[in-house]
Amino acid sequence: MTEQEYLAQRQAVLAAAELDTRAVRAGQVRSAEGEHAEPIFMTSSYVFASAAEAAARFSGEQAGNVYSRYTNPTVRTFEERIAALEGAEMGVATASGMAAILSTCIALLQSGDHIVCSRSVFGTTTVLLNKYLAKLGISTSFVSLTDEQQWRDAITPQTKMLLLETPSNPLSEIADIRLLADIAHEHDCLLVVDNCFCTPALQLPLTLGADIVVHSATKYLDGQGRSVGGAVVGRREHMNEVLGFIRTAGPSMSPFNAWVFLKGLETLRLRMMAHSSNALALATWLQEQAGVQKVHYSGLPDHPQHSLAASQQKAFGGVLSFEVGSDKAAAWRFIDATRLVSITANLGDAKTTIVHPATTTHGRLSDEQRRQAGIKDNLIRVSVGLEDIEDLRKDMQRGLDAL
């Protein structure tokens, strides 16, 4: 059997494998050294056998590495693995989650185009759309994530993209992906879904009709808060355009970060189920506490989109938010009284994190934008980690005792 025949058979086996297997095996091509673990190719450039080969590589006539701004073996392994997990034809790695959103928009839109976006997106995404893409003549209308009619009414002849994240940050609102995909395609628009909070371990937007999925790999794909990166996956025709922007503008992922994310993917489903279990237990407990006005978590039976979340997700994720007292001062007292959890705006870490969205992740929004997005001054977001749930409850009690 030739090496090509072996690789083809192996690829066919992996294509039919379950998610846990693809998370460990997909994308790796061993070098002549026969390594078992994926190597880190820490090189900026590559050597060619001749001037003719260099010319063929640069022109695209011959496949192969040219320059690590846009081709690197370690990064390519990560791209192929995340694409395999999401069920996509192709993946493109980026320097950050925001670079993934920027690259998608710049590559696939032009001046005069229009985006319809959920109000319930990461605060920096709103700034990117309103401040920077607007300078390029790309306009955005913001709508309620869960109001079908608002999505329909906002679409114009210039609309080319519908953009959302589900579950939303930080209120855990759930979008009906299949419904919004149908609306997008009725108007020849692309549906782009930020799958950061669920990851492919819990949710597969492409199978529900989405065209493109974006990730902040910094979060759950890494899982331990070590590296910054992003990813875009979808059909090859779209991803080639995104890759073209990456190779030209340069928001590329480093080989070392790609290797870190590969290690994270190996335990992705195990971690996501554990995060979800802890988050549901903590949300249920918080809901019973007198000092808590409201808990936002789609795993709770009284959440308005609980049934929808259960129908399109395998579990409910690790992020929840809740309201205490009546103002920022109460929220800050709660946060400052904790001793175990980490006060940081990152999420998706094995360590539980806590943050005040109105003054951090959504702090650059105007008061009116925060009001429309439901970000109250007394809202606290917790990304529930992998610690013992009893220890987390005790730490949350310290916060409650400070109110």
C-alpha cells in the first residue's frame, strides 16, 4: 500500500468517526520523523528546492508552504480539526476571535452592503460594526436576537449578512438558528453564527442551516486561558475569500497558539459537559437565594428559550449571569467579596471567572446601547469552571453575604 493510499483510507475513517475521535485525531499529517504528538513548526518561511519550485509555490501552481503568515503545518492541522468538528468544508485560523469576525466581514462584504446583527453580541463586536466597518461604508442594524419580525423588518435590498451569537453574552438568550437561516436564505444573505459559548461539542450551527461559524478560540477551544486566537469555518468558496484577506492583511494565528488549541480540542467535549453540569447546578442554587433577583441561564426550565436550547444544543454551556441588589455598587460588593473565583473578563477557562459586564465587556457601549442589550448595572456574569461545585457555592455565598 502506498503512503497516499494509506492517508486516503485514514481520512475516510476519520470522516466517519464521532466527535471525540475527530477532536483527537483529525487534521494531523505526520512528518518523516514519525512523531505521535503534533509538532510545532516555529518557522516564518520555507526553503524551496529550486527557483522554479519557489515560483510555482508563489503562483499557486504547486501546493505547499510559502510563508507562515498564511500557511503553516501546525496552524493547518488546527484549521482542519476545527472544520472537521463543525462539519465544515474548510477552516481558517485567525489571530483572535475579533480577527475572525473582522476577516469574515471584510472578505465577504463591500462598501454599500448592510448587516443585520443581534443586539446581544459581545460589546467589542458592536464597536467593530458601528465604528470601524461603518468607516468602510458597511452599515449595521441591530435587532432583538429572539424577535423574528425584527429580523425580517431590518432586511433591505443591501443586506448581505445576518450575524449573531447564541447563546448570547451575557444573558444566555437563544436564537432559533434554523429559522434565521431560512430568513437569511430567502433574501440571499449569509447567516454567520458565533459558536463561542457552545463550541461544536454542544452545537453545530452548520447542520441547522448557518453558512459560516466563527470562534474565539481563546475561550473554550483552548479551555485553560493560555492563548489568543480565532477561527472561521464554512464552505470552501467563502473560506478561500477569508484566507485571501488573512494572507494579505496578516491577522494570522501563531504556530505555538495553534498547537495549544489542538491540545485543548482533545478534551473539548469532556470539558463542555463538565462546565455545563457545574453551571446548571450553580444557576439552580443562585435562583433559590434571596439576594438574587434574576438568573439568566438557558438550562433553567423557566428560561424563555429553554425548549429551543434543548432542541439545538446537547447541553446548556458554562456561562450564566444574574442580578443582585439594584445598582453597580451592589454588583461590585458581591464580586469583591469572592475569594476563590477570578475577577477577569475572559471566559471558557477551567478556572471560574466573574465580571461586571456593564463596566468591562460592554463598557464601551453607550448607556442606551447597554439598555437595549439588557446589560443592567446590577448584572454579574460568571463563566463556571471545573472546580468542585460546593466550593463555588460557598464563594458565591460570600458575595451574597456582602450585599
